[in-house]
Amino acid sequence: MLNLSLLAIYVNHNFQPSVREWDVGRILMEKSDWPSHAAAYEWLGMLYEQEGKRAQAAEECHAALGVDPGRKQVRVRLEHLEKLSSR
């Protein structure tokens, strides 16, 4: 399972990791099987949703769709989050 701080580093969020975490993030990003930016945004959105942070989850869904508009699962998740927010 991915560490949230490493995922945040990957998608270039304002996260202040230690030097060691930066080194780990750099090494992991060099791996050829590392996910696309759209997938990283999607994962981060799912993590925020699991934490109950719907607004932040929706922001990550928008970011994922900005990188890859064809991600149907993200679009469905975003619609779900927007329905929950309008209640």
C-alpha cells in the first residue's frame, strides 16, 4: 500500500517531508511501473474520500480528469461526491 506522504510528493502537493522521504519519493518515481499522474490523483482522491474529506477528494478527481479526461471511474466517483455534497 502506498504511503500518503509519498503519493502527495508524487503529485507535487504542498507536503513538507523529511529529506529521507524525498529520497524515497525520488527513487520510487524512477521506477518504470510507477503510476501515471492521473492514477496518482485518483488514488489520493480515494484516500481523502476514505478519510471523509469529500471536498479534497473532489479536487483530486478534478485533477485526475484534467490529466486524463477519459477516466470513467473517476468521473463516476466525482459525480457521487458531488451528490453527497449537495445534500
